[in-house]
Amino acid sequence: MAPTWQTDGHTWFLLPPQPRAVVHFLGGAFVGAAPQVFYSRLLEELARMGMAVVATPYTTDIDHAQLALNAAQSLHRSLQSKGLLELPLFGLGHSLGCKLQILSCLAVPSLGSRRRGNIFLAYSNAGLDRALPLLRLLTQAWPQQQLADLWRMWMGSSSPPVNLWLEFEPSPTETNRLIEEQYPVRNNLLVEFRQDDIDDIPLLYQQLCRKYQGHTEWQHLEGDHLTPLGFSYPFQVGEEFSPIDAFGQLIYQNLLAPNHQMIRSIRAWLATQLAH
């Protein structure tokens, strides 16, 4: 049975009685604002194997460096407040959350250097033109005030930057340079999904292999860019569990089969790392 979700008003936690290690999680753009909802199945399964889960929500913004610094500082406070500083630490990210994990290792080097490993699911280092093509097109047709309202709704910022369409900070090119020159984590698991045509896993694999040969594992699994998302099954088996419930559970399990395969792979990799 997974521990119950807890929160300090910002960060979300799953804390087993005697945790073996800490997994710090950052979700993808937009869905990363509520990891306890959109990634509940994945994170609860990790808690069941004895991982203390620290899930840091964030509001999507173009300043990825600041988001990463905020996440790293929040993680440090969480490790201190929950008495988890002495446990092995792993990072886990999905899509944009992978980039933020990389940047957070650089933002607070003392935390980055002590990580036992990082897990990257459908890593994305997309530029603004790839990430938000719809918004870019709208700039040509929408009044500035309406565009500002749309920006606040989607990105969470109080107002758009003066030049709305400069680029993410750091840019994809700068992020690649930082990885090659400064990324400190030796052990990495990269998970690519076969139906995902927007991830940047192949380049990241090449970069990490050049830095830490023999310490990076690249897995190809069934699924697409959204496979890491998954809710816990909402129904409990009991006296009122009907044939319709059973059928619904079967369909639900089939739909989440790629998600389950991904979770098994992550659990196996973590177990191997902790056995060393």
C-alpha cells in the first residue's frame, strides 16, 4: 500500500515508514503544476518500493533557469525538513521536467554532485518555436491585450516578456553546452517511447555517453510522449464492485499497459543502482 500524499503547502510528498532513497520528481510543462494528480500512478508505485517521493510543482514559464533554481532550492528545504538528507538521491523528470532536472543539478552544485542518478522520461530540449507553435502563429492575428491574457492563462506569468518570442532561457543550444561541460551526474536512465516523435533522447544519449561512458542506459519502450502520465485506478474492490466495474478496470489496465511497463523498468533500474 502506498503512503498517503502530504503537502507543506507547495511540495508534495509520499513518505514510506523507512525509505530506502529519495526520488525528486519534476513533471512536464503545464501538467507539472499538479504532479500528485497527473503522475499519481508512477509516483505511488515508487513509494511502494520504499522510495520517499518529493514532487515539486511548478508553473510553466520561459525562464527555465529560474524554474530549475527554484526547484533545487525547494528540494533542499524539503530534504532538511523531512530528515531525508542522508538518503541516496535520484532525480526523475518527464519532458520539460528532464531539462529542469539537468539545470537544477547545476543551479545548486552541492545537490547535483550527490545524486546517485537521474531518470529522464521523453526528455525535451525544444526551443520556443517547437514548443509553442500555436502561440507563435497567434501573434500575427491577435491584439496584444488578448495575447497577454492568453499568456497568463497558459504560462502562469503576470505578464508576457517585452519580447514575447525571444527564446527559452537557457536556449536549446546553451543547454546542450551546459550538459557537455558541466553536467555532474554519472548514472542515467533514458526512456524513449516508440510512438514519440518530439523527444530529444538520442542527442542526450550521445552527450552523456561521451561524458560518462558505460554509465548511461537507453531504453526503448512502447508508448508516446504522454505515457508517463497516469492516474491511480479510482475504484475500490468491495461489496459493490459490479461486472461493469470489472470491465472498466480491464479497459483501464489495458490503456495503461505502456505506463506499467515503464514503471517496471524504472523500479528495476533503481533497484540495481541501490544494490551497488
